[in-house]
Amino acid sequence: MKKYKRQESYQPIENHETAAWADIDKTMPESKVPIPSQRAVVEAKEWVEDENQK
């Protein structure tokens, strides 16, 4: 009976770092979490505030 090792390397299926909508300012080194730019944060906040007023 053969024993199979788990695949050690992880390769994401999709790469969102280069997506135009992402507007990533930087990525956290250890967790690889994308940090949006200040402009993206302001736009998201404005959008949420507008949607909640409706």
C-alpha cells in the first residue's frame, strides 16, 4: 500500500494582486493579506454610507 505525501507547496487558483479593481497598496509579508490604498478605503466608505441612506 502506497502512502502519498500532501503537496507541500500552495498555489492559488486565482491571482487578485494584479486585478484592476483591487487597487492594492501593499501586502502583509507573512499572511499575504492585501492592504487597499487610502483612495479605495474612502471610496468604499462613501459607497457604504450612500447605500445605508437609501
